[in-house]
Amino acid sequence: MHSHLTINANICHGQACIKGTRIPVHQIIRMLANGDKIEELLEDYPSLTQDDVYACLDYAATLAEEQITPIEHAI
């Protein structure tokens, strides 16, 4: 994951981004959540690789593990 993502206070306000781009991780996750397919993302963003997208998913999963919130409170 770390070889594909970076966090730099001077790029995208310190948000996690795909290394070598200004594409924030949250943008990729949101697009996938809205039904975009990985193949479509790779066409739309030629600088991305499939491993970059998987790194975004791994990062999001890691963040989801960080905090335990009862489901009834999260909705």
C-alpha cells in the first residue's frame, strides 16, 4: 500500500493521494462506491494502475478498522 500512496501536507491539503498524482484516495473510493468499474477508472486516469486502485481500497479498509462504532450510531 505504501509504495502506491502518499500523504504530503503540500499536496491536496494533506489528504492521502496516489503517489505521483494529485488524485486523492477518497475520490477513487467514492467513484467505486458509485458503481464505476476499475477498468473505467484506468481508462479515465491513464496514470493509474490496478495496484493503485487496490491500494486505495486497502487504505480505506485500514481506516475502517481504526474506529469501532456501533452500527446503530453510525446511521
